[in-house]
Amino acid sequence: MPDPLITDPVHVNGPAARTVPVTFQSAGATLLGILHLPSGPGPYPIVVVLHGFPGNERNFDLAQAARRAGYAALVFHYRGSWGMGGSWSWTHVLEDSAAVVSALRTTEAAAYDLDPGRLAVVGHSTGGFAALMTAAADPGVTAVGSVAGFDFGTAAAASRTDPAVRAAYLDGWAGELLPLHGTSAHALVEEMEAAGDSWRLAGLAPRLADRPVLLIGTGRDPVTPADVHHRPLVEAYRAHPLRDLDARIFPTDHALSDHRVALARTVIAFLDHHLKAGPR
């Protein structure tokens, strides 16, 4: 099989590859997504790529690589981000992710010849948090991946007990608001603290135990340092245990700036193992 990282697909019988805008409804707001459809006949396995906060790295390279590997790959924007209506909040990220995944298995599956029984969610940073939360709440998600995932429950505990940590979140998040509207750094910190342990990712282990989970940590990352956001989660999932856990750390920054090819290879190998043959 040609390497999807370096080789364009040879045109085969059936539809040509397409890149199409699609819209979704979530709590009255219209969300825009870009669906990358592969060439050839469907039904296509699906991967939803969830971006983080605010979404400076939206992982379109990952979506393109997944499309070349035979997946229908979707990238979309949450409420209140990058020109979308509504207001940004962590809760809205979760609600929007759930709404989009549900729509892909129903109306969009019929429209674009998607396979609703083979759907993975892979997210980066806040998107990694949302991917795990979405999969835990939706047994129809076949497999899930978190890349440099942000554990909001762990962060909430630190923010509530350490004023210096709270001040760092307020300062850091205030500088990320330009692509967003309807929120503030104070609102985001307060929302995280109010959610508390209900957003601690280790608690999802029982609901993810029977599905494949990919956890990628980043070893040179002050945003989601591996000792805080990755290693404790891996230990918790191994202790439960999860049936299929693939955990690794790349020596790179939060955006995986110099590990984009390694990221794509890892994600595609994970998808190929768990989606190409369908659920086990």
C-alpha cells in the first residue's frame, strides 16, 4: 500500500477525492466543518479531528494524511471560535463535539457514504480532553485518541488550591482570546473550577475500558506537561485496566511542531488497526 504520508492516492474506480464544507447545528448555532473525503467507493471509516484552545493548530495536515489513508476526516470549529456564532466555553466544546459526532453517524453518513459503525475521535490539547469525554459518553465511538490532552479536572484542583497556578491560567488564557468571542479568562477559569473532578480524565476509565485508546504525551511542553497531564492518566488507565491502550511520549512542544510526520504515522497506524476491519 502506498505511504499516505508521502504519496498521493492513485485514482481508482468510483468517486474522486473531495473536500467539502459541511454545517452542523448545536444548541441553535451553526458550526462549519471541512470534510475530507477519500477517493474510491465507500462507505468510508470516519475520523473527527478536534482542535484545541483557541485552535491555532487545527491539524489539517493530520486530516489530509488520514484522507490519503482512506478515511473521511472532519475538522470543524466550535461555537464562539474562528467566526462561528454563539459563545466559547469548555462546556460548549463538549456539547458541540457530541452534536457533530452524532450528526456524522446519521444525516451526514447518508449524504457522504460514511460508515457510522467505524468512527474515531482524535483531539489535540482541549480537543484531546473533548475526545475522551465524547467517547466516554457515546458508546458508538469506535476508538479515541488524545494528543497533548489537557486534563481539566487535574488543572481545576491545582487552580483552586494554588493562587500562583490560578494566576498563570488567567494570564495565559487572556492572551489566547483573539479568535474567540463571548468569554473571558476569568469565565474560563471559573467554569473549569466549578466542573472540578467531573472533568478529571482518569475517571473515564470504566467507560473506555472496552475500546481502543491512544494517548500521546509531549515531553517539551509547558502547556500540558507530561508529568501532570499524561503520565498519571496512563497509569490510571493501565490500572483499571483498558483493553487496548497505546501510550507514548514524543520529545516535542505542545503543537508537536517537529513531530507532525510521527504524529500522523502514529494516528494512522492506530486507525488502521482498529477501524479498517471494523469494531472487534
